[in-house]
Amino acid sequence: DSGVTQTPKHLITATGQRVTLRCSPRSGDLSVYWYQQSLDQGLQFLIHYYNGEERAKGNILERFSAQQFPDLHSELNLSSLELGDSALYFCASSERYSSEQYFGPGTRLTVT
Amino acid sequence: AQSVTQPDIHITVSEGASLELRCNYSYGATPYLFWYVQSPGQGLQLLLKYFSGDTLVQGIKGFEAEFKRSQSSFNLRKPSVHWSDAAEYFCAVGDKNNNDMRFGAGTRLTVKP
């Protein structure tokens, strides 16, 4: 158990819908990272937040957004969902942005 | 642009045999290199990392990796594989701030009894 929690574990929704994925980092970790893992794209970095502020963006679509709240938990919002958004979404946290990342178990999103 | 190549999609080894998983990277600056393992239904766990210094790094679970700058490689090795090592292994490259980490496609390891 990495100490990073993600909810929900599984999510099934229809095209065009909007969903929110939640991540609680390890206690004391200030950085949160989001990744998408799909069969065709592999594992891709989406976005990094540090202590509430966005630090870096990767291959994140404009339909996706994220935020980190004062209690340091983070949410990834996915809107206008398409079939191709079906994937495993991982959150990771680290104490600082240069420290080892600890990954959560992921949220499996299925868009039908 | 930075990228990581893992040439082997799937490797099968017998329990007790040695293992080497290949990783080649392309990175413009000083690379920070990582190996992660992912068991079915689990998140990724860091096995080891290389930032600088000794090019042979030791990790958890008896794994080691060697950084070879001249070959742009960071291969993962284990002298004797255990059945519990069966998993997917990912090589990754990034900067010192963990930003924009690039992962390889992964190598699935099967261990035969």
C-alpha cells in the first residue's frame, strides 16, 4: 500500500458525460501527478500540481482539467467524454517535486 | 524530444534464471532514469532510479540497473528470478522535478516454474 488513495476504483459512463476522479496523496506529500494509461498510448503524464499550484502540463487534453485543494487532495475532471478516453488513470504523490513518486491503485474509466 | 524504448514487449524466463530487461532513452539534458514495476490491478512501484554518480544502481527486490551513457541505455537486471517477479516493468526518463516523465511501452515478464 503506497498510501495514495484514489476513488472511485471503477467508473462506467457514456460518451459526452463528465466525471471527476479523486486522489488523496500520502500524508505530508505536497506534489500530486496525474497519469493516463491506455492500451494504445501507454502511460502518459498529464499534469503536476505542487501545493495547490500547477507546475507542469503534459499530454492533457483541453477537455480535461485538474486542481489541487488546500487539504492537498486533487481532482481530475474529464468532460465531453469520448470512447478513446477509456483508460486507467493514476495519481501519484511525492513529498516535494523532486522526490520519489508513490502511485495510487488507479481509477479505471470505461466510456461506452 | 525525450523518449524511452523498451524493445521487448514480452519476456519469459524460468524461475531461478537471470533476467535482463532492455531500455533505451533519448533525452536532451541530464536524464533522470527510473524503473517501475506494475503488478496486475496495482499501481506502479519504483524499483530503482539513477540521477548521477555510480552508474550501477541497486534497487529493491534484488534488482539492479546499469546506466551506459554511450549506449543511451539503462537496462534492468536480476541474477535469479522468482515467480513473484512476474509483472509489467516500465522504464522512464524525466527531469529532476519529476515533470513530463516519459515511460516506455513496458515489458511483460512471465516466469515459468
